[in-house]
Amino acid sequence: MGEELLRHKSDSNIFYGPSFFGLLFAAFLLRLIALMAGRAWKIPVTLEYGQIADNIIAGKGFAFDFYGLRNGAELKSFFPPLYPYIMVFFRETFDRPYLYLLILQIILSVITCALIFFISRDFFSRRASLIAMGLASFYPPFIISSATSFYPLTCDIFMVALSVLLIIRCGKNFSMPVVIYAGVSLGIMTLSYPQALILIPFAILYWLINKSRDVLRKGLILVCLYIIIIIPWCIRNYEEHGRITNISTNGGFNFWMGNNPFTMDTGWDVDVEAYKKYIGGREPNPAVTRKDVPDKIKSPAEFQSFVTSRTRAYLPNEIRERVGDITETELESLLYKAGIDYVLDEPLLYIKRMATKCFYFWIYRPPEGRKPAFASFPGNVIYIVHYMFLFPLAAGGIYESRKKWRELSFIFFILVLFTALYANFFVLSRYRWLIDGFLMVLAGTFLDNMVERLKLLRGNNK
């Protein structure tokens, strides 16, 4: 307890450091500039979550039409509930709800920068922690997504960082209330990002590896608080479907999208020739081969028709024509089954694709680089450098901190778990943004050590 108090006393000086506050101010200012430049609240593109919020407000409940394929038989649990209800709260409370929602996201993004600092500070020097915080403050995806996107990404990044910080501090024998906060944080995180469930056993393993005190008691408190937070939604789903389900029922769809005969390992991208073979050599629906997506704001009807046609075309042959006639849980099960059947039929190709997805996740994701904004020089170079610059720095940080592997093991667990998760589904650039903050922590210590080496080199040359 004395060491903990000393640590708190030592860290309290950080709050009054000009560098810390300067980075917080810079992070807020950059996001505010992005907010004013984008003006996304004027004509908000709210996508699936906005549709659910519309239905809740209209008294139709938590309902999603599955991209137009389930009109009249809407899915009731396809997406996790947190972000749609946040949308509903802002729409029912404020006269300019989407402006205030973006402001909330900006605040969460700025706090995330501070959380990355605190995570780093638990292991590394103050300078390394400021470098990590600086990377987060100036990172374009964090800035742009928080200030322009009506998607739960910024909330999820914040919740991942907060939960990881609390779990790490539980391992360092901080006071018992920190365990309570960790359980509540993980529970709330699961209501937006259901995969958070997998963090619980690895949190307990992390405490064991680091010989933390009272691991059994901490584990019980963590699990109990977690269950208390998620159980109301689980009960609601059981009453809705008559069976136990996950927080959301989109797992089967996502698994099929990443494990089918025509996937390019990135979700909606399709190998057209493989798709033609899959549908028996017929000419595919134009929605499959179309490169330009209709503008949702300027041409909403055309956009909706495109999305509906494309979603139907991508479904398994045995589901495509009856997608509106089966229950939601049956739909998820059939989509999982179709994906698993394909994996069992093509195990070597599945392994090869897992390797490709790992490459896309960490190094370079070509489909994103082929988009018009990046398709030619210098856009393609900017995209490649931006996408992969953290990876070599973080790899250097892993090497530099190898002697601290026990202390850092939970961060390493996170990196491995997220890689394995998306290698089994499909990869989008934004999936890695969820854990880029931890890459920044590792990159910070690498750059800090490089600075120290340069100082020594200059001293020896004098």
C-alpha cells in the first residue's frame, strides 16, 4: 500500500507538467479543427446504428432490416446495443444531437490519449509515455474518426484502453476498487464490442504470471461485475429469441464474409471470377462488380438498392432466396455453418488466408490502398507509410522491452488475440485502430531508447 501511495504521489506531478497538458490541448485542438472542417453533423451519415436509433425512437424497438433484406422481419439483436442507445439519448436530449455526439467522441478520444500515457507510464519512462501520448494525439485515424464518424469506433478505442489500464493496475496490486472499475469497464465495453469477453481469462492469467495478490478474489469480483452489467441485455435477447445468444448476432455473417469461396479477406471485396464460379458460371449481379458506391446523401434510393442487392448476392447459395423467412438465430447459425463447411472443404486455403489476413492486419492492406483517394502517387505512398509506420516502431519496442515480458504480457496478449480474431474473420483497417494505442506504447519506449543512444553517441564523440 505504501508503494502504491508513493506511486500516486509521483504520478500526480505529471498532471501539472506542461508537456502533458500541451499534448492534451493539441489533441483537442486537432479534433476540433477536424470537426469544423468536416461538419459531419450537418448531414449525418449514421449507417446501421442510425437506422436502429430511428426504429427505437419510432417505437419499433431495437430493429435492423439487414440492409433491406428483412423488411417486416427485422433483426432484433444484430448489433450490440450501446452506441444506438447513446444515439437515442442525444437525439432525445439535444436540439443538435449529432454535433454533441461528435463532441463527446472528441472528448473520449482526447481522454484516450491520456490513457495511453498512463498505460505507458506503468512500464516506461515519462519521456517514453509522452512520446506514446503524442503519437495518439496526432494520429490521423483517431482524429478523423472521432470528429466525423457516427460509428462506435472511438468509444470502443476508449473502452479498450480504459479496460486494459485497469486490468494492468489490478495486476500491480492497486486498491480493490480498481478491480470493480475493471469489471464495470469490461461489461460496458462488451455492450459495444462483444469480443471483450475473451479478455477476462487472459486478465486472470496476466495476474497469475505477475504473481499478483488475491487473484481468486479479484477474478471473482471481475466476473461478477461483468455479468451484472451484461445480464439485462442477455435476458432481453433470451426473451426476444427464446434461446441464449451472444450480445449481438452478426458473428455468423462476419464469419461467412471472411470464409467463403470468393472472399478477398477484407469483407465486402470480392474475387469476381471466383464468385462467377460459385454461382454456376452466371453473370453476377452488377452490385458485386460495381466499383463506385452510390452517394448515400445525394442518391439515397440508389444507395439502398445497391446495398440490398450486394448483401443478397454475397450470401450463401442455400440462404440467399430465403433470407427473409428464417429466424434471426437460425440465420446466424446457417451463416456460421456455411463458413465452417467451406473451411473444412479447403483447410490449406484457410491457413493461407489466415496468413494473408495477418499481413493485411499488421503490414499493408492492398484493397484500401486501391481506393480512388490512394490509387495514384502520392496518395498510395501516403497510405502505405501511414498504415504501416507504427508496426516497425512497435516491433523495435517489443525487442527493447523483452526483459519486461511478464509486466507487458497483457499487452502482448491483446496484440495476439486481436490478430487471431480477425485472421479468422476478415480484416478492415479500422479493426487495427482498436489496438494501435498499444503499438504506440511500445513505439514510445523504442523511440525513447533511440534518443538515449543518440545522446550517448554524441557524448562519446565530444
